[in-house]
Amino acid sequence: GNHTSSSMASSSTLVSSGVSRSKDSGEANPKGLTLRVGMDGKFTDYPWEYTGELNDAGVVPPAETIAALGELTGWDLSLADEVTDGKGGMTVTFAESCAIFTGPPDPQKEEFHVYSAEELAETVLDSIRQTLVMNYGGAEGLDVWFSGPDGGDLVLDNIGVTISRTEPYTSFQG
């Protein structure tokens, strides 16, 4: 019962991003991130504590953040590849088992219920983009590209939608 809430302290530590003051670097410091779920400009935020290893850039690996989003919602957000981090942006490559190809889980979690394949795909893409921008974007924001399992365009045959892998994703209707 020695658990104290550090919500006051955590907001001030964001300023010193990239600078680790911890002497024993072997210990993973929990990082508070925010998972953002929704679509069409309407989003709900869910706090998430990450306790695993940080990547070379000293941040939570984006793939871990996407995995947490999948755990929260119950959606399969499997990726075919690491999230690549390039000039001002990230590319997310979905695996064939991802819910945007296979549909929502059955049963669905009540809080994250979607009514169509289209709604699911839009919610998945919007949520991942918003979550990445929010946690990794910084002042300049962040471009997010999506691609299919083969690294090409993200083709959602079941709903007749193709998301270009060469254009940053902004909204489902393109």
C-alpha cells in the first residue's frame, strides 16, 4: 500500500524529453502515454502506463503503443513490420491478421463496438494516427503513413477503399 499518485509530477517531466536523469538505466521507467480511440474528430483518451524497454530514441516503441491500443479495444492490430520512423513521420504496416482485414472480434467490447467493416477500419486508422501524433508528434506534428502487408498501398477490398502508402493519412475519405 505504498502507491502514491504521481500525476502532478509526470506533467513536468515531459519537458526534459530525451534526457534521462536516472542513474540506473537498467531499470525501465514507466512512461505515461495516452491511447486515443475514435473517428471523425470524436476521440476518447485512455491513459496507459508503459513499463517495458525504450527504443534507441529513448521513447516507447511505436509498435508497443499500437499493441496497447489493440489490447484496450480488443481489435487485432497486428503489424507485418516494425513501425518505421523517417523524416517527420512514421509508417505503419498492417499484417494480414489485422482487424481491418478480418473484421472486429466476436464478441466485441461494448465500449468499442463498431457496426460495420468501414467503421472499424476508419476507427482503427484514425485511432492509430491520433495516438501516434499525440505521443510522438511534438510541436511539428507527425505524418503517419499506412501500408498493407506487402508494403504497398493499404487495400481494403471488403469495403472498396484504398489508402495510398505514399500520402500521409489524414482522414478516411482521403
